[in-house]
Amino acid sequence: MATGNPDSPPGAGPENPAKKPPFRPAEGPVRLPPGRRYLGLDLGTKTIGLALSDAGHRIASPLRTLARRKFSQDAAALTALIAAENVGALVLGLPVNMDGSEGPRCQATRAFARNMAQLVDLPVALWDERMSTMAVQRMMTDEADLSRARRAELVDKLAAGYILQAYLDWVAAQPAA
């Protein structure tokens, strides 16, 4: 009969210390204690839109947009933000195709999540972001009547806020364990 942590890599035992378990995105709702915050990310090829929840986990607020650089630079900026804002979980928008299939952008998002999980000891939730950018674009043109330049400046952080708010609403609707 096998003993030990089922998440330990094969071969890990008393003679082989366990490495960090493999990345597994959160499958159920990630519930945080009051005071900890969620950080929402909308990963693009050129930018990362960021949004933060309030400490009560009810409201997502767009924060800012980071210009993408090397992963190590992006991760350093995110790690500093995580520490400064008392972040307890990451919520990454997963760019699923309209038919529900996953393409290269989903693979890149999953790789980013795995790499971040190696650096920060936080749960990572992947949230279907279909239509989020389109909904934000529509709101900016129809309701806010923003110029094209201003929309380009705001879209990523607003999309991150949209994704995070949808996740917060879903978590709030789930029965407590």
C-alpha cells in the first residue's frame, strides 16, 4: 500500500524529498479569508490587464495594465503586487474558443499559470473569458463613447475586472463547503 502525499511526484519518498506538487488549477471555488484579495489577470500577447477584488470579495476593480516583457520580469512585477496588496489567489482568464475548444492561447495561459505557481504559493483559478473583451469593448463604445485610443489604453485592465467580477459572483453563488 502506497503512503505519502498523493500529489507528490513519482519516486518521492523519505530517500527522495518531494518536490513541489505539479500545478493543478483550482477546480472548485477558491475561498479566501476576509482581508485577502483576489488578483485577476487578462493575459494578452503584449500586455497583462490586472484587477483586484476588495477585501470582502464582492467587487472587482480594474487596476492597471502591465506591458509584457520576459516572464521573469512579468513575474517579478506580479510577485511584488501580490505582496503589496495581500493577494491570496490568482484568477486568470482562459481564452477558450467559442466552440469550447482550447487553442494555443489557452496553452500559453496554462503555462503562465504553471510558471507562476512555481514562484508563489497561491491557488490559481482559470476562468473562461469568452466574450469578456467584446463585452468591455461594446460598453466602451456604446455606453462610454470613448475614443479608439482611450479604449486601447483601458481594454485590458477592464477585461481583467470583468473576468474577476464574474469569478467573484460565481464563488458567492456556490454553497459553502
